[in-house]
Amino acid sequence: MTAFGSTEADDSLPLPTEQWAAHEGVLLLRTLAQGLLLLQDATDLEAFTLPYPVEAQRALDRTVLACLVRGEDPPASLAELIERCRTVPLVQWPIDLPPDAAGPHDLLLDPASGRPGDLCHEWAERCPDNAARFRDRVVVDTALKLCREYGEEEAYTEFRRLLVRRPVLTAAELSALGGDLILEPVYELVLRIYQEVPDSYLRNGRYAVCKRCLTLLAPVRDGSWWCERDRCRRLGPAPVGRRPEKAATGRLYQLERPLRQFVTGPGRAEADLERDLLALGLDVRMWPGYDAYDLLVTFPDGHRWAVDVKDWAHPVFLGRSARPVPSDPPHDASFWVVPQHRVAARPGYLAAFGRSRPARAAALPLLTDRALVSRAQARLRALGAHRACGRADTAGHRTFQDGAPHA
């Protein structure tokens, strides 16, 4: 599967950093996304009173200015601005954006619930800002440092597994982790990254956990539940799993959003890919070498693949972060992988990734998870055919030596 899109000279140039760092349209979208997230944390997005939070007011002011400069009707209030973020694709906003900045259907807010989706979080947290260090990266680096100091690679693996498989914990479950000897090097860090869940997640005194992705569901006014993961929403109504009752279990704790977005989400995709590759009979090791990359896949002939899974909504943010896969633990081929649903949701995803990669990652292939599994199946078939030919040649050689004609 081709990962890089068009080969025309004009389209194949990486997107210059300054076009994203200084472009007014990009800065406006970043301000909008940050303001929407602050509003989401502070109150229900449908309830507003003056004065607005500073970041939200800044987003409104800049949007009004952008509209007036271009002769467009500006939003008259924060409520109108939020309605635009929920209903008007970014490509239709009166702002100048560099190529690949927005897809034809990109919205900052989910149209059904009005809540920030994956793309909004990526604009707020992944849009270039030289002064910022990404929170998820800080936490992961801290966990790596602690586990290396203890000399416990297994502790780091279990830490990652915890973030992927248990993003929601009761108070008792969180406390019980203190008795897990494997997690001992990172337990204090775990206490800091699991946060109390606000009462806005309650309905009739109960919380609801998504059965598909294991994150908390948010109640919607029509009586349904909203899942924060794009993939779940595209698969249909969120299936309700656990229903903890606050009176019985006390307040719940969930991972802070940057970790749910950039560790738990991709981790679910990693686990799905691990399952599919194991089903082919391959040997799969997760997060080898203290998370040098996500999966080390070993074929029967000893050939090894290094795979990094990236569950990102925006292909340019992903492309700009591209870098060669580390060479240790050693491998024979390496790939970045994105879930198929991301490519299906954004026309030209793979081509946009290819155009925005830095020169250091020009040779890095990006495949969908389905394409990688298909490639693994093809290699196994070729390997099986080669072995079958080898057995046939050996048998034929023995028959000829015995004086009988070849079959």
C-alpha cells in the first residue's frame, strides 16, 4: 500500500514549520481549541455567563476580528461561536489556512453532543508551540526514568498496560494498586495522573463506562451516552459496560485527558493490532526496550518488524512528528501504523502525512493497521511457499540419488 500520496514536485515538499507556527489561521484555530477545552472543564458548554473565561473571550475576539476583516458576519456571542464550531467545517471559516490544515468535514466540536472531539484536542495540544512540552510525553518520560532507575522494564510495561486497559478506576481499585509490587516504582506517579471524575458524568447516581474503549461516557440530554473516542462514535451508539454507583463505590477516578487522548487511545489500537498479529501465529512483544517502539513482531524465519501505532485524527500533526523508528531492539523493517478509521474519515490522510514529514523521516512508511496485517499475511504465505519449495527440492534430490526419475 502506498503511504506517501502524490509524487508531483509541488505536493511532495514538506510543509514549512513557519507556515504553521506563525500563520494567523492556525493560531486562531489553536486559540479556539484551547478555549473550548477550558470551557468544557469549567462548565457545560451550553451554559454561559459573563464574564467569559479569558481564553474563551480571546477566541471569540479573534474570530470576530477575522470575520470583520473579510466582510463576514461575526458570531455575536460565545454561544454562537460554539454553534459554529459544532456545525461549520473549518474549511468554510473566513480564515487563511495552509495546505492540509483542515479536511472537508473537520469540526472542532462533535455535532451531536457539542463536546470537543479528538481533533479539537489535537489542535489545542499538538499545534506547534516551542514553549510547550506535551503533558503526555512528560508523564511517559517520567515513568521511563523511574523504571530505569529501578532496573524494572516489566514495571514500565505494566504501567503502559494500566493506562491502556484501566483508564477508569474506583477509589478502592486505585488504592489497591499501592500493593502491586510490579507497579511500585511508578505508584506515586499513578496517583497524580488519575483525577477525580466530576458529577457531570453522573446520571441517576451512576457512572457509565464504554464497553468498547473502557473510557467514561458522558450523559447527553436526550438520554443517550456520548463517548469521547472518535472510533466508538463512528461505530454507532456507545455500548454501556460497567455502571458504578457513586453511593456504593464513591467517586471514580480517570486518567487525565492528554493521557487518554495520546496514550490510552493509541494503546487500544496497539492492543487490537497485537491481537490480529497473534492470530496469524506471529510472536509479538509489546513496548520492547522500555518503549523504544510499540510492537516487535517476529516471523518464523527470525525476520523482525518494528511497529509504532499512531491513532491521530490530523495527518499533518502526525507527519510533523514523524521520526525514524529506533534501531534498538534490532529489527529488519520498521513502520508507523494508523488505524484504518482515521484514513477513512479524512480524504488524503496518507498523502498529507507524506507531504508534512520532515526530511529525517522521508523514508518512514505509514500504513493502516489493515494494510500491515495484510502485508504480514502475504509474507507468511511467501515464507510458507518458499519452505514448501525447499522441501520439494530436497525430496527430489533424494529421489534422484536413489536412481528413480524426478516427480
